[in-house]
Amino acid sequence: MNWKEIDENAKRWTRDAGEKIRASFSEELLIQTKSSPNDLVTNIDRETEQFFIEKIRQAYPNHQILGEEGFGDELEKLDGTVWIIDPIDGTMNFVHQQRNFAISVAVYQDGVGKVGLIYDVVHDELYHAMPGEGAYLNDTKLPQLPQVSVEQAIIGLNATWITENKRIDPSILAPLVKKVRGTRSYGCAAMEMAYVATGRIDAYISLRLSPWDYAAGLIIVEELGGKVTTLTGEPLTLLGQDSVFVSKPGLHDQIRKNYLVDYKEEPKN
């Protein structure tokens, strides 16, 4: 398997897709809802995923594709080479702000991450990594992540998880919010993972994400020495929905030990 070639193709296709998305800003969007009124999808999401699928099918007909909009394959396991794609992560931001969204592309071989790309389309920032090759922001190599204390940390966390909700007792994370230096919420999981990779934030917590939200970020953050697990410390499944806890080294263990001991995962359906 020529991973360098796959990486270069993935980067080229991602930048090309980003150019198409930027060109769409002046067009009228066709906006629909999926699971709820706040779960949006646009014609650009669908067209972008189909663009990737066409390119991958032409170049690598034996590869499988797991995409958010459902145009790829239905997978029950990650055997062989699998592309995991979110054409626009942060669709609500794309619709309302035309910023704070990203393209996320990952390639896995038998469940092992080989290529991870997160592209901040508006700022033309491409975060990318291959295991053992380092992680980069465009052409600049990113340093290994330093340790940081809870008191000095800025954490990506949606306010939903410290108010009444169906997934976690809000009293579990409230003490953490009081202890850290600050919290941020960008509404785009892929970008929040990229921000951990660059040190813009120190950790990121979400109670339910799908593989296309975190597959690329997992590769990038782990390449820099960060840790990515569920909130109970288990490996992410890459096939179903998981809680996700992304953090700099050391901080992950501090938070798990002192703030997440009472958290229990919901049984998976």
C-alpha cells in the first residue's frame, strides 16, 4: 500500500472540495433536517461527500467508504482500507456563520489509523498526520503536546452537558468547569480536536460523536502524544457513537481520576 500517495491524493481532494465549498458561499443553500430540527444537512454536504466518493472509487475501487451522509458503504467492521469522511463537520456553523466548520477525512487499514486530515476551509488551515511521520498545520510541523494542570487548562465543552440533558448528570462536569481556567465551544468536533493538537485548547469533551466526527482527529492528536478515549477511558469504536474525551498527556488522567469517576456510559443499543 502506497500510503504517501494516498495521503497526497487525500490532501489534494480535500483542498479541491474546500475550494468548491468556498465558491458556494454566494449561492442559496438547500437546507434540510435529519434527526431533529437542529440536525441540519445541506446540498453542499451531500455534493461534497459525493465528490470524495467519486474520486476514491476511481483511484481505489477496493477501498470502502464510511461517510456521514450515507453515500458510502454500510460497514459492520473495519477490515481492509476504509475512508471515514465528514464532508462538512459543523453544518450549523456553515449555515449560520460560514465559518467554524471543517472537512474531516481519515483512512484506516484494518482498524488502524494511517492518514488523518482536518481542513478548516475558511482559514485554509490543513491539519494532517500519518503515524510516525509527525503532525502538521499546513507545512509547519507541530510540537509534541506538553503537560498542563487542570487549573491552567481551557476545555472545549458544550454548555448542554452541564445543564439538564439525557446523557450525563450535569453535576458530574460542573466541578470541572469551575476548576479549569476556561471553557470554549466551537460547534465542530473535528476543529476542537485540531485545536487540542495545536494547543489552542487543552482538552475536548463530548457525550456523543460518530466516527466521521473524530476519526481524523484521533490520528492527529495521538501522533502528538495526546490521549483520545471515551469518558470511561475505553478505546473509541470507530463504528458506532461514542462519548469522546480528547486531552493533552497527563491532563487526561487528572480529569478522569478526579472528575469522571462517577460517569457511567449508557448501554449501547
